[in-house]
Amino acid sequence: MIKHSVLALAIAGTLGLTACGQGEEPKRTTAEPGTPPAEQTLSERAAEAAKEAAHTAGEKVEAAATATSEAMGAAIDKGGELAQATIDKAKELIQQVKDYIAESDFDLAESTMEQLRKLRDSLPQALQDEIARLDAMLKGEEESAAPPASSED
């Protein structure tokens, strides 16, 4: 984007100087050997300025690309850290659910399962499967622990 803007400005400047400079260019004379060349014409100066602007724009684009690449690398690293933290938290919650089921504390197991259900979609498939097994186990344990329904007719 920057490169295009700078290039467009350089071209516009070249065209402007060329259009404005018509009729104002000094007449060229043939220089004798050993004497310095005649002063550059407006169009030659504009072309040189355009080349310099294009070069500068290229350097800025390259610097921006490098900075973007570095930022993307940092974001990927941070994303990996967050994903690992989520996995670690899920493993901790899975162990808590197992402990609560072993202690027959189904209310705490169910509240912990709610937290796991929220995390499930962001976890690897193996952990999703384990959460599904725990969910089924918890439902089975709750049903077997519930007192039988009395049938009063």
C-alpha cells in the first residue's frame, strides 16, 4: 500500500514537472571534453526523483514485511502458549471430575463438567473423547445413585 502511494506520488510529480517545465528547459549545448556536463533538465531531475522515491518505497515495504513477519511469529507463539494452557486446565478439571465421581460428590462433578463442556471444542480430539466418557459416566452414576421412583397409582 505504501509502495503504491509513493510510486503514484513519484509518477505524478514526474508528470507535473514535465508538463510545467515545457518551454522552460535550458537549451542544450554540446560540452567540450573535460568540462562538467550541463545542468540536468527538469524531466531528468523528475525521473531521478521518481527512481529515488521508488527505491525508498521499496525499502519501507521490505521493512514493513519484516516487521509483519516478526509480529506473526510472536502471535503464533502466544497462540501456542494459550492452547497449551487450555489443555492443562482441561486435564486438571478432568481429574477433579474423576475424583468427585469416586467420592460420589455428583454436584461438584456436574459443576466441573459444565466447565469442561465449555472448553471441549477447543481441545484435541483425545481430550474431547475423554470428556464425553466422563459425561456418560457421570450421568450413569447419577442415575444409579438416585432413589428409585415410587409408583403411586
